[in-house]
Amino acid sequence: MKSQECPRCSNTTRLAKRTFSDQALAALVVWKDLSEKLIDEPICEDCYEELRDVLIERIEDVKAVEPRQFNRAS
């Protein structure tokens, strides 16, 4: 796997598609931690860990966010 520029942080590193629930994605978009246009785009491990940590730290807030459907790439 070759290194590419992460669309979220612009670091050049290995990228992979990450899976989040619709509710988690909605929370990240509402909180502006993730741009809606980056849903289904591969991101780097550092960004994934950062987003995951945000979700863990704010788990009670995640439950309050209304889940929504996102247009996902097939």
C-alpha cells in the first residue's frame, strides 16, 4: 500500500476506509470534526484514532444526536 495525502489532515501516509455508524457520523459532522464530503473517503490512522477518541469521550452526546442516512459510495 503506497502513501497518499489524507483528505482530512493533509499528512502523507497510508490511508484506509474506516467504518462508523450513521449516528457516529452524524455526531462527527454536527460537531464539525468530520466534513460530510469525507464520509466514505479513506483517512489515515491518526485521523481515525482522533475521531474514535472524540466519540468515546462524548459518548453521551453521541446518543443525543439524531442518526441520519448518508450517501455512501458502493
